[in-house]
Amino acid sequence: MTERGTKGKVFFRRLEELFRPRSVAVVGASDDFGKLGYHVMKSLLEGDFGGRVYPVNPRAREIWGLRAYPSVGELPEGVDLAVVAIPAPLVPEVIEACGRKGVKGVVLITAGFREVEDPRGEELHRKVSEIASRWALPIIGPNTFGFVNRTVGVNASFTPEFSLIRPGGIALVSQSGGFCHLSGFMAIEEGVGLSKLVGIGNRLNVDFPEMVRLLAQDPEARVIALYIEGMERPRELVEAAQELRGQKPILAYKAGRSEKGDSASRFHTGALAGDYRIWRGALRQAGILEVQSAEELLDAAKALEALPPLEGPRIAVLSSQAGPGLIAADKVEAEGLRLARFSASTQRRIDELLPPLAMRTNPVDMGPAWYNPRAILGILEAVLEDEATDGVLFLNMFASANLKLATEVRDYLKGRETLSKPVIGCFSAPLGLWEEVQEVDQRKGFVILPTPERAARAMGDLWCWHRVKRRWPKGG
Amino acid sequence: MTERGTKGKVFFRRLEELFRPRSVAVVGASDDFGKLGYHVMKSLLEGDFGGRVYPVNPRAREIWGLRAYPSVGELPEGVDLAVVAIPAPLVPEVIEACGRKGVKGVVLITAGFREVEDPRGEELHRKVSEIASRWALPIIGPNTFGFVNRTVGVNASFTPEFSLIRPGGIALVSQSGGFCHLSGFMAIEEGVGLSKLVGIGNRLNVDFPEMVRLLAQDPEARVIALYIEGMERPRELVEAAQELRGQKPILAYKAGRSEKGDSASRFHTGALAGDYRIWRGALRQAGILEVQSAEELLDAAKALEALPPLEGPRIAVLSSQAGPGLIAADKVEAEGLRLARFSASTQRRIDELLPPLAMRTNPVDMGPAWYNPRAILGILEAVLEDEATDGVLFLNMFASANLKLATEVRDYLKGRETLSKPVIGCFSAPLGLWEEVQEVDQRKGFVILPTPERAARAMGDLWCWHRVKRRWPKGG
């Protein structure tokens, strides 16, 4: 079974292929807006997917303008992926047909398996498991919204809007489809780039350990972000993560922390959440960084993906207005970082660029140079070159009176190949103005976050990652 | 002096009038985009201000198409407010002229007073103070961006975009103009309604105590939000706040917490930040709620303004997807709140509305009723009527497959006069879809926040406010 079972090589090769199919069958495809099969068709046809799409539905000859097939058995050969959105009792037969037809993987959107109280759910789950195992067929779900792979442009989900997510280097794997919808729309609004967004639902045979093993080998997944409620095999996740320890960042947001959460999790995806304290220790031991909110999960992933490493805790806070700089300085210390003490030569350069009208040591109030973008960028460069500084928080609140500062900072960033140290920027602005800066964002060692507090927290997460790398310099 | 001095009745009447002027002179008005006086003119002329605007500039006959006056002395009688944006050395003479002319108040944008190292700054400050005191002339600033009063539609600042802030019941007073730009643009993006946004800068004679005394009497300021760095007379703030204790919520975000922050604050606005632990105690004693971020300041203010009081700690978490519900449940407990235990009759109603496919006790996973908005709204109503529930977190992550849920929730909220208990909603959605819900937001005892974590935290702030009211039921 090691070659063909659900843990074998065939299984893993297929799992990898599942996420970049050249052809997709939609079982339960529909022209009716009220059916999930309608939205799956929409996601596939209106997104970037360039491959073939085969609707499967015995009650229609044509769906979304495409020839419909009455059953999986009648599909042409060589379909890579089947997305299944049909009533639960019909699922075992369809999975069996997929195996027989040589379909390489399944996204099982249908709910009503082990997560329900009804014992027939558990029985269905066992039945589908057994069939999948026999065919070495990886199944995402059941009870999932599906997945999006932005790297190759496949939206195999019931949410067409996820085709708007910017392609990037973060792979987000979640036990909850609701969490994917929270994070996916946040990513769209804030311009965060994802490679994959995957709802693993009730994890029939593709669970966190399998996803981490897969993503470990995936060069497009430069950062792995997990939303975990509970699972049956936490040890296997820890083992899979340990192999990657210090090599590729894994972030986790663990929900279901209380006793109530524990039973809620049991109901949701069929697994106990487990004792949170034990989870904390296990995550730490696995070199997984724990975060405390959906916001922080994306912020930290964005920073880890795009920025050069933070090699030390000494942070420069450069702010065009004193207030946001003070806020950032407070949070730098709260995050276990330190305010850098600039070298004498850096301080001299700053003193030359800034009139003695405000704080010129760290946190630097660049207010007196507000109308002098060259001075502000000169201070940024001085600090980037300072050996006593490891990272920079660069804060510029927009005011239309100083549009020039906004545009010159943007042009500077566009002109730089890369920045040598992590710089996290924070720019308030009327919607739209910073779009061009957002283009620069994530490409050149520079990311933007919406508030000084979030910028400082993401810097703290970079520092946590540095400590993981230092603790396990050779990985597992 | 009690009638006419800077603490007298005349002074306070003028301070009140300063924020709703019928006519404004702009000293330093300009047609040159590079001057602050250009942007102040733009703010006044392109916003909602219906009164007269008088440019003052000795070097022009016409500015922004209006007749320019060479000096304050030559202005017509009865100008209520002068916004001053001219070099610091010229300020004393202009303030003297304002007093002589009977101008009722001044916004002094000019910087370069006590906050600078140069002893001439301190001297100028003293000089202007003395003049202002002699004329009982309230001065906002110096070193401020100005203020916006959305209730009457005056934008007396150098940031014209602030006229886009939605009128509402939150008065935000900040020692930092940068913080106003951070919060002001956040408020615009998130649709938070403000009555006033005021940068008090270096607080020549209008400091936090004066603003709190003023806002205590202001029916448009239903919630007061403060951003504080440091001040000379913290005791007076505490005293002013105590008079209001338990009557009108005051929130404070205190920056400058570390030693570094202390000296940065000294440089910024001329006041030591002071020992943070002492501040914490003083704020608590004054009945002021402390928050920990710019985000929380607006979120909590929004919730306190719009929602009925949270009378107890028992929270119902209703979520259309289990994951966000689990997250909210975790945070409810972390905020010192409790998950409500529904009464037997409420539980029966929920059990009737929800098939037994998911968690039906609190946190309620409404997933199985995902396609049945009437059931979801029925559960909301059952919980609102339940005597064992004090507040509700109502979470619906959008998926286009279930547009119906989004629109029916919106229609339900539009049709309700008000909700009897605080409900904080969280809705992920592609930009634009929830615009109509945002209209409902804040009007009917219902507010929307972007994440389950922020929703739960704002509920925690409501609970803190309840405890302040309980501790000081009769105010000061």
C-alpha cells in the first residue's frame, strides 16, 4: 500500500496534480443560481482557468453552454479533477466512478458526513474513505467550499470572486470555509497575494499533515498559513512541520480554545479541538509561529513572504508625523523588539537632513522635513545602511497638502531593485491614491500595512521567525 | 478673570462657537498648492461649509476667486473664526489683531512654538498665550492640522478629504495631527461617523480638560474619543472626566508609554508623556475606558455610539459558518464576557429552526440553515428575546452562492426600527455589496465590524462601559 495507499507516492503525486488540473468535471453542475454547482461552473468559466470543463448532470444536455455528461462514467478519458456538489447519499457511487475513470483527485463540496449527529453520516464517511483508499484518490473535503490556486489560475470553488485574489506566495489552508471567506475577501481588499486558498473541511484523506508535506515541496508556497480548529492526528502535523522547521515559515491560527470551543469544533469538522495549552507547546516545538487573529495571520504571512529576513531586534521607527511614530515605538517594545540606537555616523546624517525642530533620535519625527521628500528618503537610506539597525517601520500619514511626499516615496520604491532590510510601511490615504504603491508592495522588500500597530506586530512576527531559524538552523 | 480669562465663561462660549462659525478668515490664504493656506481654502470652499470665507494675504487682491484682505484689521466685522497658517514670528501680531477685531476663536496651524528646541519657540508661545488670555481668545493649536465639524459641515483644516467623513456621534480629539490622519481616513473607509475631529496640537489654551468640558455639554458628541501623548495638567483632565463619569463614554488611547516615548512626546507637543502606570490608574479612576490601538478606538466608539447598552456579560454567538463562530467564542471569553446559556424555550425555538446537523447551542453554527435566511433571522430574534442573553455577535461570511442571505439580512435590518440588545455583525463581502447594510449600520442598534475578533473586542468594550456606569451610577 505504500505506493498506492492514501499515504503512498501515487496518492501524493495525484494530490499535487489535483491543484493544477488541465481538465475539470463538475458533478452536479447547474444552470440554476440556487445550486452550488452553478457557482462552481461560474468560478471555473469566468476565472483564469484555461483548461476544459465538463459539466456532469443526468438531467441536462447542456449547462453553461457546454455539453453536459449524464455520469462520470461517460466522461472522456483523462479528466484530472472532479468537483462534486451533489446530495451526500449519491457521493459513494460517484467517487467509485471517479476512481474507475482514472480521475486523479476530487473536491467534495457536499456536507453531511462525519460532522453530523446522524450515524448515517459517519457510515457514509467510512464508505467514501474506503473507496478513496482503494483508488488512492485524494479528496479535498467533504464539507468544503473548494480551493483556489492563483498560481495556475484554477478556481475550483463555489466562490467566483476568489479569482480576484492577487497571485502571490502565501498558501492558506483552513479547516473552515467561513474562515477562507473571511480571509479571502480581506486578501482581495488589502491586495495580499496568495498562491493557494484551500478549505480542507472534514479532511477525509487530505488533512493538515498531507497539506504541509505537499506545500513543503511547492516552490510557489513561500509561506504556509494554517487555520486549525482540531484534528485527530496532531502529532503527524507536528512531524510534517518539523521537517520544514526553520526552512519555510508556517503560521498557525488555532481556534476552539475553550471547553465550549472544543465541543463546537467536534460538531463542525468532526474533530475535538483539544487542550489549547498542549497545542501551544506542540506548535512551538514544531517551529510553527502562532498568531492571534485573522488579521495577524495575513499580515504576518505577507511580511514573511515579501521581506528580507529580520536578523536582529533593533528597529528604526521613521515617521513623518510624531504621533504614529510614538504608537509604533510603544508597540515595538511590546513585541519584544528594541528601538535601534543609531550609529554616530547615521545620527550625523539624520542631523544633517532634519532641522533641530523635533525628535531626531529613534523614533525619528521627520515632521520638520515634511515638505522635503528627498530628506525623508535620505533618512530611510541612512538607516537602511546603519549596521545598528535591523528593520524599519516607515510611517507616512497622507495629507493632500503633501501629495508630493506620497508620489516621491512611490517613485523611490518603484526605482529600487530591492531593500536590504525589512521595511514595513504604513500609509493612510484616501482609497486609490496608494494603488501604485501597492503594486510596489511585496515586490521589492517592502510591505504596507494599514496601521502602525499592525506594522509593528508583523515586525514582531518576523523576529519570532528569526528565532525559529536560529534555534533549528538545519531544519528538522 | 473668571468671566473673561481662558477659564472663564466668555472663553468657553467662544470655544463652543469656534466649532460652528458662520464666517471664517484664512490668514495666509493662498492660490499656491505648495502652501497650507491653499488647502485650508480648499477645505472650506469645497466642503459643506455654507458661511462666508475671507482670505487674508497682503500680497494678493483675490485668492480662490474671492476678494483678499491685506490684514485681519481690515476684515469686515463679525468674523467668527480665523484659521492662521503663516510663519511663526508673524503670529503674535495676527493674534493681537484677531482679539482687537473681535474674532471669536483661532485655529493656529503654524508650528515652531514650545515644541522646538530653540528658546525663541518658548518665548513665542508665552507671548501668544498672554495675548490670547488678554482677549479671552480660544486657540486650537499651534502645530495642528485644524478641525472638522461634520455636524455643521465646517472643515477648518488643511485636509479637504476630511469633508468625506460621515457625520455621526463620535468626537475625536487628538494631540497628534498624524493620528487624526490615520483615524480620519480609517473612518472614511469603514464608514464610521464622526461629529468632530480635532487636532489640539500643542494646546496653547485649549487642552484635553477644556475639550472634555466642552464636549460634555455637546449633544452631538455622544461618545468622546481621545488620543493622548502627554500633558501638563493630567489632573484637570481627570476632574473634567469625573464630572461625566458613567454619563457619556470617554475612550482614551494613551501613547508614549516607554522612556523613549516620554522624551519623544516632549519633543512632539512640549509635554512629558509621564509614567504610563500612573496614567492607567488615573484614567480608570476618571471612568475613562482605555483602548490599545487606533482600530480599537474607532471600533469601540462606533459600538458605544450606536448600540443599546450591554447590561450583562452573556453573549450569543450566531454564525452562518462554524469557523468564525469558534473564533468569536474564543475571544468572548478572552474579553471577560461569557457565552450565554440559552433558556429552554429559546433553545427549543433554535432546535425547531435548525436541523440537527451542527452545533445548536452557543456558539450556534447556523450553517445547516445557510439557504434559509428566515431561519437565520428567526434564530437572531429568538436570542434577542431571550432573557439569558445580553448581547449578540452575528457573523455571516459572504459567498455569492448565498447572495440571498446577504440581501435578506439587509432587508430585515432596514425594516427594524431598532434592536433591543447590542448586536455586532461581521460580514465579509466583496467591496460594495454591503454598502446598503452599512447604511443601516449605526442607525438601528446594529454595527458592523470587519472581523470576528474586532466584533468581540468591541463587545468587551461595551461591557467595560457598563461596569463604569454601575460603579458610578450618579456620575461624578
